[in-house]
Amino acid sequence: MEPIKVSIVTVVYNAKSTIVDCIESVLSQDYPHIEHIVVDGGSKDGTCDRIAPYMKLLGAFVSEKDKGIYDALNKGINMATGDIVGILHSDDLFYETSTVSKVVAEFEKSQADLVYANGMYVPKNDVSQVKRVYKAKPFAEYFIDFGWIPLHTTIYVKREVFEQYGLYDDSFAIASDYDISLRWFKNPEIKKHFLDHWVVKMRLGGKSTSTNLQKKKSTEDLTIIKRHELHGYFTLFCKVSRKIPQYLWPRLIRMRDGLAMEQRVLSTEGQSLGL
């Protein structure tokens, strides 16, 4: 039996400060059967110079002008030869070196067509900090009416899913990942499975997380919600509201840990003083 091959697609444009971290993150994986496909949109900032030393280690590379992130993703997927396809953006990292191994094992165990997991957001200049957590859960169809959808970069699908049900709709500039995710999760023919592990660290400040683009994203989200016959502004409100606890939870954890540390320090000082 042939081993499962995984295609990781990375699209990049003018990201010379992060692209090496992304490539190294893929190379550090302990799963041996990975092809890394990098699609550059014609960067002008020296990104391709940073990629050049890794060229022989990539499964495929192209650098040319495209129509946007989803056009570039479609190019990468069309070049993919793996059994499973995952997305890792140019400023993102795998959570750990065993991430792809865990994903593949879950596909083998569940025989699913799609496996999704948990992700987190980190500051651009300090990936050791956690600013936002994006926890998922086992799927129930009614979740999507309330704006629920897994973080897109935690979703891995069999390549045949793209072949059978289509690629990204590049008429959307910023929210086509939501559209394709709804197509997958609303389709009962696609078997879905939840992997309760962290799989990705996404740097804040990317195209989907920058504040100045949130209004445009919400406008596209609403169009997509109507396309999929959900509940209009109610679903959109629920989707946006879900971000609040995602930001609050890391703060609460830090507060808890800080209080615990303070108590340990006070206890140690008290013992040293014989109190």
C-alpha cells in the first residue's frame, strides 16, 4: 500500500520577513511524504530571493501575477499531487513538528474526507505568545446557522474533494475560504472528522485579520451567508461575536497563571521569613 502523500499549499506575495519561517516549518515536519507547493504572486520585495535556497526542496514553485489569494490557491491545488491537501499561509507556522503526522493518522483512523482541528493566532514578531484561540468541536449541522465554521487553515481535505466539488470562488477577495468551507460542511456526502489538537499558529495582521479589512470581509460574509441560505444578519452577528471569547480566553489564562505565580512567590517569601 502506497503511503499517504500530503500537499501543503502556500501562497505568498511580498512576505520576505516570514516566508523562510513558513518553509522551515514544513521542512521540520517528521512526516516524510510531504510536497510543499509555493505560489508567489510576483513579489517585488525580495521574497523570491529568500525562497531561492529552498527551491530544490519544494514540490513545486511558480512566481507570476495572479488575480488574488484565491486564484493563487487554485493554482497551487491544481499543481498538487498529494492524497490530502492543506493550506499554510506564508506568515503562518505548524504548531509542532508532528502536526502533519497527527493529521494523516486521523485520516487513516477515521476514513474521513475532511479533517479539521484547532488553531491559534500569535503576534507577528513573537510566535511564542498566544493572542487568540480558535477551538473547534465535533460537527453538528445546525452549528453553521449560528456562524460556526472551523479555522480554514486547520482544515485538510482529500484532493478528490476539490476535484469533485470545485475550487475557491475567486470572485471573493477575502472570504472565499468561508464559502468553500460552507460548501464542504453543508454537504452530507463529505465525511468530516474533528481532530482535537492544535495544528497551526497564524500571525495576526494577515489579510483576513487586519482591522481595516474587516468591514469588507463582513460584506462578503453576508453575501456568502445568503448564497448558502443561512439566516442573514443573525448568522453574521453570531459569526462575528464568536471572536470575542477567542480573544478573551488567552487573557484569562495569562491572568490565572500570573496570579498563581504571585501566590507561589508570596508563599516562598513567607516561608523564608518563617511566617
